[in-house]
Amino acid sequence: MNWAAVLATTLTLAALATYINHRYLRQPPTIALMGMALCGSLVLLVMMEWTPLDVTPLVQNARDVDFRAVLMDGMLPFLLFAGALHVDFNRMRQQEGAIAALATVGVLAAAFATGGLLWGAARLLQVPLDFAQALLFGALIAPTDPIAVIALLRSARASPELEALMSGESLLNDGVGIVLFTALLGIAVGGQEASVGAFALGFVVEGVGGAVLGMLVGGAGFMLLRTVDDYPVEIFLTLGIASSSYALADAFHVSGPIATVAAGLVVGTVGRRYGMSKVTQSHLDPFWAFVDEVLNAVLFMFIGLAILVVAFDYSHLGLALAAIAAVLAARWATVASILGALGGSRRFGKGTVTVLTWGGLRGGISIALVLSLPIGELRSTLLTATYAVVVFSLLVQGLTLQRVARASGATRPG
């Protein structure tokens, strides 16, 4: 199947699923789309295995899609830029200490805690997984995905401060998690020797370098934006800023996600305030909201279809369940420790730790990262565990988050 056919099929399926959800299901759109794609994929697998119908070509076409390339090289720059562009920067600044701590120290701590717990479970279950490989899983599963969460929190009447905390952390921790995964990859897969100094230096260079590059690209874009007052031209410029920040970061071997987020924050704050007219802003925001919605629909369809590439080994079912428990335990421990050190419930409000833990959904980035591993036993093991965590977080945590938020007291009355 060529790219045109893949794109047409995916967009058609996403559009139909969106329509069905809007008319009949009334569930959070991204979760509903993933659930429907997951059900469709399971039906195809059952038909291929247990019926005389030949659906092998359909399954093979889905398996031929390079999910990692589609997300990491195609969709991610625009998803991150759209998210950064719409961040409430004033509220984010009020929570900047907590956001920075959760997106950096929190990601590192959660990755190592998750990896350690999974390594212990693997030894008990006699699954061949060494400590470095377990840490690699911790790194790829650490970034959280706010896409499905923010709308749920708003409908549950969570505070704007909690929304800002979750969206700010999730925007920044994508880049940190990818940098950490890249740094651990050579150790876990390539057999490189672990050097704390080299690891720390590479981590800082990629992260700080990405932020600096993104601000420079965003600043250059702002200089262009302020010289014109024509909204089609200015919207086109923002597309160029989103794609160029990510591409330049890749060329300079720094973090593309961090660069794109930094560029989006510059355009969304300085650029919006000093470089755009009210007319431009009134067209820019709906355009990027639409881009965000379409790409998210396609992304969550892909997540549902990704089960077709998971080579399930039922001997790894116990490890998959252990991975879900490890991710939740590590998330709770890191969030509770960081927020407790910064003031606890007196500063952040009742139920914040519970909502941040249960609302720490995992999404496409985790699947894309695990699919980037070389084909083999390690990839099969980690892919099964990763997919189990992603599906559980989206379907179970996502669909119960409103009730958890209300029960924990993290919502406003009324």
C-alpha cells in the first residue's frame, strides 16, 4: 500500500470513527477513536486466525506502516507546536518550579523507579531482561500524554492551575523522555559501557541545546511575523517555524521535541503579543486547533491499529501486568515526593497527587520509541509491556479520570 492509500484510509477511518462517536458513543474523542481502532484490529486478527476469509493483505498493509517514522518525523513537530502555542503561559509561569521539576527530575526518577521495579518482576517471572534493558523501558514509558486528559479535567471542573500543571509537564517531558531513551539505547542494545559523566553531559547538551535552538528559531520567526499583517502569510510562517525547529534540531543532534516546544512558546507568547494583529490571532488559533484535532485523531487511530504489529507472547502476560503496576507506583512516588517537597496539598490543592498519578496517560510516543528498537526478543518483550501500559492508561485511567478527580476532591463544586 502506498503512502497516498495509507493516508486516505487512515483519514477516512478516523472521520467515520469521529462521526460514530459524536452521534452515538459521546466518549472523549481520542480515547473513543483508539478503542474503535483497537476493536477493529482485534476483529481482523480473529478473522485471519479463525475464519476462511483472507484478510492477510489488510493486516500486512497495516504492519507495513512505519509508525515510528509517521509520528516522530511527521506528526510530532506539529502536535508539540500546537500544544505549546495554546499554553496559558501566565498560569504556567505560576507553576514553573513544579512543572520543571516534574518534567526533568520527575521523568528521571520515574524512569529509574519503573525500570528497577520491572527488572525485579522480570527476575521473579524468569523473563530474560537485564537492568539496562529494564531502564530503557522506564525511559520510553516515562513521558505522559495530556491530549485526552485536559478535556476530561475541564468537564470535571478541575482547577485551571491543575490543568496548567498537567499540560506544562506533558509538553516538556516528551523531549526529556526521548533524550533519556536515546542516551540509554546504546547501553541497553549496543553494549556500550555506562559512563555517568558522558551520560549526564549528553543529556544536558541535547536538552539545553534543543531549548536554545528552539528559542532562536522562534525568535527569528517572530522577527518575520512582526513585519507583515496578512494572516495567511503568518499562518504559513508558523508552519515553517514548527517544521524547521524540529528539522534543525535533528541536524545539530539536539532534542527536536524540546526545540519545537521552545519555538512554540516563543511564538505563542512574544509573537502573539507583539507580532500579530487581533485578526491574525482569530484565524491562527482555530487553524492550529484544527491541525491538533486532526493529527490527534490519526495518532489515536494508529495506536489502536498498532496491536497488529505486536507479536504477543502469552508468557510475557505476567510481565505486562507487572509493567502497569510498576508505572503507576513509580508515577505516584515521584509526583508525591516532588509536590510534597514543594509545598504539598497546601500549595497545589487537595487531590492533585492522585489526579496527576491517575491522569498520567501514556500514548503514541512510547509506542513509537519501542518500535524504534531492533527487531528481536527485546523489542517483542518491551513492545508487549508498552502496549499493555498504553491501552490500560487510555481505556481504564482515561475513562475513569473524571470520577477519580471528583472523588479525590480535586474539582470545584457546582
